[in-house]
Amino acid sequence: MPEALADGLWRWTIRHPEWHPRTEFGAEVACWALRRDDGGTLLVDPLVDDESDLDELVAGTVAIVVTIPYHVRSAAELARRHGATVYGHRDVQRRLPDDVSFEAIEPGAAFAGGLTGTKIGSPPRKELPLHVPDASALALGDAIVGAEGGLRVWMQEPMNPKRERWYRERLLPSLEPLLELEADRVLVTHGPPVLQDGAAALREALAAPPWYHRPT
């Protein structure tokens, strides 16, 4: 069941039915619910055992955001149940049934009453970190995770000189605009979140070496 971490902020973790790493990291994925200032509910990368699991939490108009296409998870079932629109990268739509309402996020453009998605990566990734001004929160898919007592930029391939140069010259500059959001909370899919001083934790993550880990 969702755990209330702050007023209007809930988190729950659940084992993904299609991804079963043997290591502790990645064994469960985190999902988020946030109450909007207008009384509506925002669900981020939701995964549930049953679409009725969030009935007691959901209120008002519901919006569902998928931060990266393979995080569609239970978005379709919940969208049908709560009359919600799903938002995400345009490729998210390929993973949704035709009867589910979908709107593509244009990086930098406001949607769903003030949310924005940020383009990252070089070349651009399909992951769109989500800024939620109502909650002073930044929600991320896989680019940044909770690890080693803070936040880290997650690399799923071993580092070598060529990859280190790419990381330093191309990936990091694409992540630096996230600092300008000054988010107090950083909500991650993998590992513990940061619920205060999020901008400082994010700055430390970008200053630290990348964190290589490949769940097996």
C-alpha cells in the first residue's frame, strides 16, 4: 500500500512482473502519487497488483505521467478506471491500447496544468524527467537513482575512457539544466528518494563519478 511520506506525497514499491534481478537494487520499483494544488491526483510510473489498489488515495482529476516508455506499467488500467490521460514521450503511445487517452510531452512546454518535462541525453533519450511545481519535486525514470547514501547518475554499461569522455562532454551537460529547477524533492524509481534539499543532492550526484551497476 502507498506510504505517505509528506502531505500530499505517497510512495509505494512493488516487484516488477517482468524484471527479476537477483540483486537487491532493482528488485522492486518505486511508484509515486502526488496531490495537486487543485485537489487532483498525479500518478508517476504507477504499477499496481489491482487497479482498485489506489481507489482510497485518488481524488479529483487524475493525470498519469510515464517518465520513460518502458515504465508504462499499469498506466492503461488506471487511466481507464479513473478517466485519466496518460502523458509521456511520444513512444509511450506505442505501448498503450488505442482506447487510452494519451498526450505526448513536448520538452520544456507546460502540460496538465503546469507540469514540464525536460529533455536529457546526447543524443536525446526517451526519458523525460518530470518537474512538479506544486510539490517542488523532480521525478526521474532511470537516469538518476538513489544509491550510496544519496543520488547518483546510473550507468548500466562498464566505464572506459571513451565512455567517460562521452559522459563528461555529452551526458552531464544535458543533466545540468535540472539543477535550475531547484526542486526540493527528487523522486526516483530505483533506490531511496530525497525529500529535502533535493537540488543540493542532485548537484552532488552530477559532481560525483557515475555509478555503474547492472542488475543480474
